[in-house]
Amino acid sequence: MLRDLNIYTMDYTYLRNRNHITDGLEARLASMYGAGKGFLTNSCMEAVTSLLEYLLPYRGKVVVNRDTYYETRQWLNMVKRYTVIEVDCMDLGQVEEAVQGADILYFDDPSFFMDRHPVKALVDIAHKAGAKVIVDNTVLSVYYNNPVAAGADYVVESYSKYLAGHGDVMAGGIVCKDEPDPSLALFLGRRGRVVDAFTVFLLERSLETLQVRMEKHTENGRYIFNKLLEAGVTCWYSGDGGCIILPGLDEGFCDKLAAYGHFRKAPTFGTTYSTTSFVRSPELYRVGSYARLSCGLEDKKLLWTDIREALGL
């Protein structure tokens, strides 16, 4: 195995393995989490798949939340060498039973349907069973959520979303609670992890406005959520950030909403501009069809006017 090889001269001699451009940002992101080490990757899916393949190079048992991002669950089943068990991470008894003999417990916090998980309790259950914990922190970002502080061993995040915030970056990352074995850096280098200098620049630019952006996303999200509740519309919200789920709505709603001008129809969230997207896939998510709103930085009353019109309220 890679961790048994004594070839860890990870200096600046070969920039795919390590370089001075990414080192500073990786250290800054790790510091924001209070973590031992951070790694930039080209996307969150690269972070997810690289970390899982490093931790479980041959076979293993992975317990994953049933509402985890479908591409992650899809990949776990595609590789064919893992035993994958889906659970409801809001049910601690179910998790405790499933995690016996497992190598990894994996979940998003919040879930894509805005459930805020009891992360510390889940970490304690997993660690008692001898499993490592990986948390996807994309839905809220490090500004509002820190699974490392709750004991998670690893955090993955799509930096394309809130952290970059402008819809102009493709990047992700891994944060390790403790200083990892040097073989992880070697493994990532051999996987071809190269984050270009301009992407690093854009991410560093975005960190300067992360606080003001996240607070405005939350102001708008809470306002829209409360307006929807007052109007009797079923919706789910985590309490922070700008993402709101509207179960049961179809693509026609998203098309109508986008036509009013303040929401773009796009399969992303966490951008300065507001977006809406539609999912109809009961085999991917238990909810079946739903629409997602990502409230950007526009005037909240303008956003509500468009939503109200699209819903016919």
C-alpha cells in the first residue's frame, strides 16, 4: 500500500504533487476549520472519490445517509468493491446498528433536504464502532458549519458553491481533522490533482467577502422561507444559507420562476445570483420530484415577488 512506501519527499520539485500557490490557501482553509491539514482538488467529486479510494483501496463497508448527494451514492455502488448500506442519519438507533463492522460513516450536513444532523452523536457512534467519519459540508460551508469541531475525521466540500460564491469556479477540497499520513498527499498527486493558479486567486478573492455574502444569503433565505410558510407552501430550510427545498413542484414552476428575471434556471447554488433547479428522480432521492431555490444577494422582496407569481399566490 502507498502508506507503506518510504518515498515522501513532497517538496516543490514537481508542482502536481505540491506547490507554493496552493499551499497558502490550503493552510488557510484548514485553519478556518481548526483542522490539521487541507487539500485543494479540482472538484468536490474528486475530493470524495480520492479520499474514499485512499482510505479503502480494496474493499470495505460504507454506511451512507440515504439523502447524501446522489452522485456520491451512485459512485459508491459503481465501483462494485464496497458494501454500501444506506441509512437515515436522523435515526441514531438505525445508524448504530448499521455501522457495526463498518469502515466509514458518510453523510452530508445538512442533507440535501435540509436536515441538520446530530453530528457529534453520529461521530461518537461511528468511532465507538471503529469507523471513520466523512462529512460533506457543501450545503452550508465552513462559515455556518464545522463538522471537524464535532469530531469528524474528514470534511469534503464543493468550493464551487458558497465558498467561491460567484458561479465562476470549479474546485473542491478535503480537510483532515488530524495531520494525515504523508501518503495522502502522495496519493492525491499521483491521482493528478492540479488546481490552477487562477482558481486559487478566485477562491482567495471570495474568502474576503464570505462573511457578508453568507449573512445576506441567510437574510434572504429566512425571509423567503417565512413568506412561504405564511402562504401555506410546504418547504424545507436548514435555518442558514440560501437553499430552500419545495417538494412536489415540477419543472414548469422553475421555468415560470426563471422567466420573471431574478432567478436563473441552473443546477447549482450558493452564487451571488439566485438560481432554481428541478429534480425528478425517485430512484436517486426518496422525495421524488422537488424544486430547489438558492436565494442570492438580490433584494429579498424582489425575489419573493417572483416566487409568489410563479406559485400563483
